[in-house]
Amino acid sequence: MRGHVQGVGYRQACCRAATALGVAGWVRNRSDGSVEVQAEGQNQQLLDLRLWCESGPAGALVSEVIPSLMPIAGDDWFEIRR
């Protein structure tokens, strides 16, 4: 995600949203000021998480979400990475 997405609790809120949706994967800040999310789950779960990511938590101003396909890692949890 790009925009005003660091310093607003984005990673913590994303982790809560993903966990509530039953999605596995991770979220982390990037040095360029963006936030990166890798998620695995059913199509509807991933769509719901993407919709959440497009708005984020209160205080976030998401300007862009860039989706990509990644290899499945097979994790069964969602975590915040540094």
C-alpha cells in the first residue's frame, strides 16, 4: 500500500483484520514508506482483505494498492514482520 500508511497503526490493524478473516501471511513496513502484505486464503477472504487494505485503519490515506501473485508459503498464521 502506498499513501499515508506508516505511523497510523496500519500493520497492527491489518493483522487483526486478516486474523478475523482467517487469512494467513504477513504485513511489514518498507523503507520507501509503503506497507507490504502477503496473504493466503480463499478467494473471498483475500478479496475482503484487499477491500480492507484499500481504506486501512482510521488515520490512513491509502493512495494505491498493487496486487501481485506470489508462491504459496503454506503458513497458517498472520504476523507482523519488521
